[in-house]
Amino acid sequence: MRASTRTYAVTFAISAALAAAGCSGDGGKDATDGGRELFMQPVAAQGPDPFTDSTARSAATPQPVTHSPQPSPSGSATPQGTRSVPGGTPGLYGGTRAVGSCDVDRQVRFLTADRGKARAFAQVSGIAQAAIPDYLRGLTSVVLRADTRVTNHGFRGGSATSFQSVLQAGTAVLVDARGLARVRCACGNPLKPPLALKGTPRHHGRPWSGYEPTRVIVVTPAPRPVISIVIVNIVDNTWIERKTGDEHGDRDRVTKPPVPPTPTPNPTSPTPVPPDSDETPSDETPSDETPSDETPSDEPSEPTEPDQDRDRSQGPDADRPDEGIVPTDPDTASTDCPTPPAPSATPQEAPSPLPPGCPSPPSPATPPDGPLAHTFDN
């Protein structure tokens, strides 16, 4: 029983020590797979299993991010810190004018002096081992202005380990052309974007003063490579434009603060029409407009009289209107009168008597007076 108790106590002590140091092989694997281990990394702390000695040139804490205009982070704030900010955002990083936050030449010497570390560093960074000097000199030396989540890496047993961590604002880092932190200068560790944690994280290390889990940010790649990064001078809170790959800040120049974006009105919002407006809604008929004849009326129409002058020679189903018929007197319309003969100048036989009610035929035509009257005088 005593042996079992002693064994349990020793095992518990070793496990606690490994967890506190962040050196547990299982802990590194769980962090890579999105476990729950989250290591707190203050500005100057090297953390577990550093790749190299510190190459940070300053451990000064920068002005808080809220002191300068910042874009609204996307995403929702959670205990893991899921507020995302693009890497090219002006003011995301800080620094000192004409002073690099990291000694890049020293970092190159540290890594190339140890082949095992150089090999592990190159493997994590996705580059060839011989390309390490050019890779480091192509990064930009800045400091964080907000507590930032990353995937950190240590070196143990000849290979790289990985774990999720929060880097305190003020940490010196080297960032690439997309604005992503790639090296932590306090320990020489290669960095990658963070992985999601499973559930509520278990913090390793004591949080610093001012730490708020909901204000931790995640940096996402800039939409396109940038040729310069606009940073905030941590000494006097002015703005600096630093060329990418400028490790010493020799080409820094003072620039104007960025202009906050102007909100754009929604073009799809309808414009309300005032009640006393002269405009007439499109779906209503104006009051002074006469409706079309084709509009049905609510009043019943009078019945149509049948056509009394319809041609009697047509069949009973024919309904073709008569054409060329001159209306006659209603009193004589019912009598069949013969067509009177055309008037003639020569004597003719006496016409037959007409039925009662028929009009008398016209008298013979008389030659008109005028130039042609002599043709009729023989």
C-alpha cells in the first residue's frame, strides 16, 4: 500500500512539473490537434524549450491598442479570443522609429550554428534549411499592440514541439508580407496561425495585468502582399511607415494617421413618401385622369335594339350590317316602291301608276342655261 502511495505521489509530481513547464509530449500533440492547453507568454519570458537566446532589442510595453484608431475586429469575442484582424491593418503593430525590435543578424547566427535547430526551424517554417538567412532578413521587425493567439513551437529532443499560446502586447516578433507573425524574438521560436481549442482552455502561466480573454485577437493574412506596414511609434504614439524586410528601420518615415472608413448608406433602402407629397403612387390612377373605355362599369348597360334595316336576303344567322342604304321616311319604309326611271329629255311612254304613298317621279330635265344652251336649239 505504501509503495502504491509513493508511486502515485511521484507520478503526480512529475506530471505537474511537465505541465507547468509545457514540455509534455502529449501536451504538445494535444495543442496541435486543438486541445485545451493555452500557455501565457509575457513579453520577455522565453517560455518552454526555446530555440535560441533572446534577440529582442526592447522589452518596453507599447501603448494600448485602444489609444489609436483601430478597425472593428470581425468575429465574436470568446474566452479563446476569436476577434480576427487582417495582417495589413494600419496600427496593428508598433515599433520605434529607425530601431528594429529584433536583432535579425544575431538570430541568423544562433540558428545556423546548430544544425538540429536549423533543420527543425526550417521544417516548421516550410523553407529549405539553407534559405534560413534570406528568410529571416525578408521579415519585418515589429512589436505586438494587442494580446495575440498563435501556434508556438519549442525545440526538444532534436525536433520541434508545438503548443497554443497567447503572446502579450509588446512582444517583439518578425512578420511576413501578409502581416503574420513568424518568429518570436524572445526565444527564436517559429510561429504559425493558431488552432481552435476544444472547450474552455486550461491556462498555463499567470496572466499579466490587464489581460482580458475577450480582447485577445487572431491575425489573419492580408488579402495581398504589402510592401510597407503602417505601425504606431510606441515612444510618442505617432505613425510610421516601415518597408517590409527592413530589419533595422533605416527607411522608416513618418506618415499621417489613417482615415477611419466612412459608413456607406444602404442603396436598397426605400425612400418614404411624405403624406402631403404631390407624387402619386405607381399603383393608383390619378384622380384627374379619365378611365379607359375598356374599363368595366358597375352600372348595367341598356339593351341594344335589333337592327331593323338588316338585309332580308341574308339567312337568319347572318348579322352583317347593311352598307350603302339610305334611311327612308318611317311612313314609307313598309311600302315596296319601284325605282323611278331616270329623267330624260326625250318623250317616253307614260309610266305605270305608282302605288299609293310612293313619291312622284321627277319631271324631265331642262337643259341648263349657259354657253352650251345652243346645242339644244335645232
